[in-house]
Amino acid sequence: VAAAVVASAVLGASPSTAHAQHSGHSGHITVPAGAPYTVADVEFMQGMIAHHGQAIHMSKLAETRSRNSTLIRFAKKIDQSQESEIRLMQGWLVDHKQTAPDTAAYHTIMMPGMLTVEELKELATIKGTMFDRRFLELMIQHHEGALSMVDDLFKTKGAAQDIDVNVFANDVHQVQTAEIALMRQMLTTLKGETR
């Protein structure tokens, strides 16, 4: 259950989901018989909302911590695209009568690649090139976690058959793979720069 997708513990689905942290939510995921989606699809969408919420928080830090206009533009792009994807995921969950977390869910739901409280604090206390390097390293880690969530979804029997979930998961894979390549280039460019 490597990428134990969201809130099995949080939303009460299954205690075996190792990456979720308790947040006091209760209830469990019920999928109607014959539905074109599975518990794994619901968990994926809920978990990705938390994942995206943290990426948005990280991206907003760039506006005040970075002095690199390229990195700031890149962070704003992540912020805007993931905000709209969160609305899409929340809409899908509501349409399917499932619990739809908000963007603050990253405080209580831990998914693959997400930053610890300590890493978030560290990012919020550094500036300039030091921030830029750490932001890129941590966002690469974060994106790689999202890719593992997608991989786990597609490996789960019966999951990702719902067209909306399938298209969204493929989009996440494509976009975040491209963004990882871009961030690695940006990190290479930063090498040798100091403060």
C-alpha cells in the first residue's frame, strides 16, 4: 500500500492505509454497486487535494522568499493550475456524494512526497538563492510523490476506469513529469550561485 491514498485513516476507510494521519474526520467511503469508480478512485481524489493544497502553500512562499523572477513565475503557474485541479477534484467528489476535503487538508493528511512540518518551517525561514534551491529540491520530491500516487492508482485492480479519474490522473502524470524536468534544469542553473 505504498501510496496509500488519502485518508483511509482520516476518513475511516481502512486502517491499513499507512500514509494517512488521523484528523478527527469520521465516516467511511461507500461506493454504490455497479458504480464506474472504486474506493481507490475516491481515496486518490481526496489524497490529491491534500497533496495539491501543500504544493499551493509552498508556491505562495516563493512570492515573498525568492528573488528569482523565473522561479516566481513557475511557482505561480503551479499555484494557479493546482487550484483549478482542486476545484475539479472537489466537484467530482461532491457529484459522487463523497467527502471533499478543502485545500487545508494537507495539515491532516500525509501522502507520498509531501513535506513534513519541519521541512515546511525550514522553507518559510530561508530566502534568496538558498530558498530557490530548497524549494526546487522539495517540490521535485513533492511531484515525485504525486507520480507514485498515480502509479499506485493504475496498479489497483478496477481503479481508474471512471473517465474523469483516468483523464485527470494521466494529466497529473504528464504535467508533473514535465515540471520535474523543468525544475531539474532550474536547479542546474542555480548551481554556483550563492546568496
